[in-house]
Amino acid sequence: MHIIITGGAGFIGSNLILHLMDTYPDYHILNLDKLSYASDPAYLKRVENNARYNFLHLDLVNRKMVRDAIRDFKPDGIFHLAAESHVDNSIDGPEPFVMSNVVATFNILEEFRQYQTGSGKPGDARFLHVSTDEVYGSLGPGGFFTEKSPYAPNSPYSATKAGSDFLVRSYYHTYSMNVITTNCSNNYGPHQHDEKLIPTVIRSALRHEPIPIYGKGDNIRDWLYVEDHCRALDLAFHDGKAGETYVIGGHNEWKNIDLVRQICRIMNAVTGEGPEGDYQNLMSFTADRPGHDQRYAIDPSRIESELGWRPTGTFLNHLENTVRWYIDRYKE
């Protein structure tokens, strides 16, 4: 089985490659990644010399390179994860998000479709598109996002991801292409880029720098452990129903301020080096960012009931392991 992973040097993509390589000994994987600032191919060091793994430095915006890669590798399926994903960066400069999230998605969708049409490759080869719960906008104090939630993106990032979702949907309804879309909540775990919330809190705390918290810190996010997410993607790819969407969440709603406090408590116990004995003394409130959604929460009942997926372990255990991983990294 030949599988392409786009964005495989990123946080979720690299964890997914390791998961698939460990789980499926017949999988041959081609990792397509443009190696942006958020990429880290070093995390894949243990598979880089494996005969079943190949890497190609490629920007999906370059359609000819996408075409050549697909026709040379002859994939039986694609996991499409490549995307620009940082909301603040999309506010400062939205154009790269349009190119990476919309144009690049079109390029790989269309080239995969044309390859299947022209090569006699079975038309049921699957294209799994990985997206975000941010396309649904913001929730009030109650309710959850489901597969039937209306789209209401509020940032250039979420708007471009919504656009890519609609492209994928259209290829199912127009061309009967075997596609699936997944929309996940906030991921966490080892190897996430430094700009994200949890690594930022840990790095700032270790340096005794202010820990930035937007607004009052009362924005709520549903946190999903990255390895649980990878298992969900595996199940959706192999057992999901063509043309459908599966939302994936961790049953872990936390206010940002409460999450920061919990990270500080773990760091107090692990290192004991916070100012006056407590890293919480570094918490600092900053002006809220534009279009900051109040609450995200996912009801993953469908993927649980239809595909048998469940989150593993407990949030606090996974969070402690994550914090320890970053402490070791930043103290090197």
C-alpha cells in the first residue's frame, strides 16, 4: 500500500507517520512537506532510513511538482494535513493561508483525481482531508459542534480551512471521489511547534518571562491528545464512509486560564523553580486578539459509535507527560 502524507514534518503529520509505520508493515509512505518554520523532520529520525519511508521537499502550491510526485509514487491513498494553522499569523498576513490551505488543497485533490482517471487506478482510492473545528465559529456556554454544525469561520485561518473543506466536499458530489473530512479540536502533545499555547506557557515559565494570556483567559477549548487523533484518522481512513465528515474531540474542555494554572502546578511539582515557588506568578494578561472565538467543544459521538474510537488515558496524565517532554527539550 502506497500512502502519501502531506505536511508530514509538522506536529500531527509526523505523529501520524510514526503511527502508520508502526501499525501497518505493508505501508510505504511518501511525506510531502515544504519545510516551513513549523516543520521539524528531526522528529522522524527513527524512520528516515526505513526503506518504507520517503521524503520529498515540495510546496503543494507548485502544481507541476504535485503532479509529478503523485504519478511517480502511484499512491493508493492520501492523508492531507499540510496547512498553515496559526490564527495570529493569519491575521497579520492572510495570503499564505489562502495559498497553502485553499490553492494547495485544490492542487492535490485535482491531481489525485486526474491520476486515478488516467491510470486505471481503482476509483475507490481514498483522500482523507484533515481540518479543524474552527470552521464552525464560536459556541456559547452550551452545546457542541457536530457533523451537522453550520460553518461560521471568524478568522482568515478558519475561513481558508472552510474553503478547503468545501472543495473536498465538492469532489465527492461532483466526481464521486472517495473523500472523507475530519474536523478536530485543539491538539496537544510532544513535538508541537513552539508558537502554540502549551509550549509557549512552558517555555515562558522556564525562562521566568511573562506567560501571555489573551483577554481574561476565559476562552474555552476542547483538547485532544495527538496520538488519540492519529488513531482516529487511521480509523476514518480505513473504515469511514465516503463523502462523510467525522468530528474528533477529546471530551476535555478547559478555560485557557485554568489550563495555564494546571501547567504551572505540574511545573511546580516537576522543577520547583518558579518565582517565589510558583510559576503562576508569571501569568500576564494581554489584549485579546481580533475575532477570538469564545468556546470550542466537540461531540464525537459519531466516530465513537460508528468506528469505535475512544480517547485513551486521562487528560492530566497526558498533559503531565507533555509538560515533562517540553521541560526536557527546553532545558537541553
